Amino acid sequence: MNKCIHCGGEGNYLFKSGDWCCTSNAQKCPAVRAKRSRAMLKRYENSTLNLLRISIEEGTAKCFYCGEKADYIVSHNRACCVDRAVNCPKHAEVVGPSMKASFTPERREKMVESGKECQQRPEVKEKKSNSMYLLHNGDDSCGKCVEFQENYKKGRVKFIETLRIKKESIND
């Protein structure tokens, strides 16, 4: 009987090297898999995520946002008291100021310009045109269509006025 060189089990496959193995691929041998698993665990035993996981299991981790006892790991490998960070009572207070600071007038203007550019692409115009045709289908008696068209016109007027005010405030 042939023995597997890795686990000592029954060797069913002979490799070109002359060694026997219990599986057709040495990486599938249970002994090799266990060895690789131990190596990976050792490699990551002091990683930030693993240390955070251990502190949560021990009950010593504090929520990144509110400071209460943390039971979960949320985005950016942060400890949190609830399963989704946005549900934490202090999340908005912590994240809000940095979010507001990131929306500078230059960034807002760039977003408006990119939105305009996207809406002016021929393929977008075509899809919008087709959608409007299917929605309205030339029927002026449809109450929903007439209401939609009126609201759309009001929205466009308001949008243009808002842009005009923003441009004036930038120029001042």
C-alpha cells in the first residue's frame, strides 16, 4: 500500500516527482490544507481586524461613534453598537461635519456640470425621449401626464432660478 507523503493516508495518486498523495492535487490534501490554515491564522493573528474581533468577543470594544459597548464590526473596520453604522444614535454627529466639509462650492459646481453633461449625451436624450413618448403617448386627456408635465415645468423654472442665484453669489 502507498502512503500519502503529507498526511500518511492511502496514496491514490502518483505525481511526476514520484511521491504519492491521497488527492489528485496536493493542495486538496487535508494535511496540506490544515498546515496552510494554521499559517494564515498565525499571519493574521495580530491584524487590526482580528484584534477588533477579539475585543468584541471579550466585551471590551467601544462603539466608534457613541462610545457604548460594541457588538458589531461595520465599514472601515470600526466597532459599533448596532449592525449598521447609520443606525447608531451618534453617527450623524460624527460623520456629518466631515461630509459637509467635503462638499465645497467647487465640488458642488463640478457635480452640477457633470450632471448636465450626462443629461446632454445623445443616448440619454434618446432614452428620455422614448420614455416620455411611452409615458404620454400623445394623450393630453391623461390627468397624470398633464400633472407630470406641469410639475416638470415648475421644477425646471425653479432649477434654473437656483442656478442663476448660485452663479450670482459666486460672482459677488
